[in-house]
Amino acid sequence: MSRNAAPFRTLCAMALVSFIALGAGPAGAQAWREQSEGTPNTTPPELQGVDIVEHLGGPLPRDAAFRDSDGKAVTLGDYFDGRRPTLLVFAYHTCPMLCSLVLDATVKSLNLVPWTVGDQFDLVSISIDPSDTPATATKKRGSLIEGYPRARGQTKGWHFLVGNEENIRKVTSAVGFQYRYDARQKQYAHPAAIYLLTPHGNVARYLYGITYDPADLRLGLLEATEGRSISTKERLLLYCYHYDPQGKHYSLVAMNVMRLGGGVTMVVLGGFLAVMWVRERRRRDGTSRSTTPPSADVPSPRLTTPPSADVPSPRSTTPPSADVPSAPPTSFAGTPVQRSHPS
């Protein structure tokens, strides 16, 4: 009896556990949903008003007034020469983390870009903190140049500007850079990005994040040049790569690559056919010359024997001799004529 009861008790226990699980399942799922719905995906108060609103093609205020790292009064338009693009960064000098990450990532990427700061483009960094000074700008610039060996300690092309709130806001608003000051933490909340400007000071491209692919940076600079002073190879790169606004990076355009490949194939094939046609034409011309009979209009060349010093002239060269009498003259009838001789 006890042996038969053991399996029965086991089955009852399993059924009870299943019933409890089925009864508690919907309640547990409902409790999990209520808990998850109680924490909606909202922006933290510290980051409200922090964003980037793209203004592609928009002009920057050339009259915005600043001071450079030497304390000299300048305007933003002083750095747009109409020939070279500009890389723009917003960063304040006492930023505890994000600004340094952006600047360091920029320099790291620039080391892998063929173009050199100060030669093909300039870098302009504007502090968003009005309390920053030319002295802090000089210090920040020096720390970045140390990580850029091509500069060789020179500051050519590296411009760090400071200014008042009004002029700072004029530039950030034109770019679409939205930031705010957190009084509780005593620091600025701001997005992470760098901006590529055309030679005349219009926004050409936004590159986001705290790491920048050197290929994206190079293509962005090429795009910002607006076709000025770039090689054929660089033009082909711009043709094959387009900026993907969804992925926030440059991507290879398959259709353009196929078009470019088809064009190259046609040029190569056309050149090959032209060479073969010229060779065949020359071969036919040579064959026709060797088989064409002489024309009747063309006189045959005369065979002339050049005069030779060894060949005597046809005239007789035998001198007359006094001992040989001349033949007597004859008449028309053949009878010799008598000559009278003096006695």
C-alpha cells in the first residue's frame, strides 16, 4: 500500500505546483509591467535643453567678437579666408570630462588625416564659458599641440577664442549647439560634436560623439572645401562616399561606385578598340601599297648611264697624219678627178 501511495503523492505535488504557477503567472507579469511602466524613458532634468539642431548650409556670424589666446581682439570672420575649410569645436577650458574627450578625440583623428592643420585647414575652438581667459586658452592649446607631432610646437592654424555670453550665443545658435549651465554642479551640460565649415563660414557637416573616424573627418573636410584645391583622387572619394544622416557617418554609395567602374571600363575598352583599329588600318595600307600595279600616267623611269671617264666619246680621236695622203676626190660618176701639180 505504501509503495503505491508514493507515486500518487508525487503526482499530486506536481499538479499543485503547476496550479500555483499558472495562477501566479499573470499576476507576476502584471506586477512587472506596472513596475516598468512606472519608470518612463524621460530626459534627465540636467540634460533638458541640451541638443544639436542641424543648420546645414547656414552662415555663421562673421562679426562675432572674441579675443584670441594672445589677448588680441578678433572676429570670427577673420578665420574664413575663402580658400580653406575650418574645423570648429565648442569646449570650455575647465570642463571636467566631456570637453577634454572631444578635443583629445579630435587631435587623435587629425593625426591620421593626410591634411595638416594650418596648411589645408584651420582649427577654431570657442569656449562656451565667459569666464575663460586668453591665459586658459593658451594653456589648453598647448596641451593639444603636444599631441599633434606635425605641428612641431608651432601654433599655426590653432585658434582658441574666448568671449562674452552674447557673442558666444550668437555662434552656438547659428550652429544649432544647445547647452545650459547647471548651477548645482557648477558646470555646463552640452552635446559632443565637431563641426566642419566651408571657406566662407557656412556649416558643411556635423560629426557626432567622442570618437571621430579619420575617414569621416577627411571626407568631411573634402566636402567642406566646396571643390576648392582638391585633387582628382579626392574628388573621386567625394563621388563614391556620401554622408549617411541616420548612421551619422560617411558610407560607400554602391550606385556611384558602379557608375564609376562602368565609366572606367568604357574608357579602357574604347582605348583598346582605338589602338586595334589604328593597327588594322596601318596593316591594310601597307598591303595595298605592295600589291598596287604601276599607273599608266606615271612615266617609267629612263635608264641612263652616267658618263664615265673610262668610256671614250663617240667622236674619233685619231689625229690627222701628214704622211697619209688624203683620198682623191671623185666625181659623181665615180671617176677620179685629176689634180694638177705644179712643176
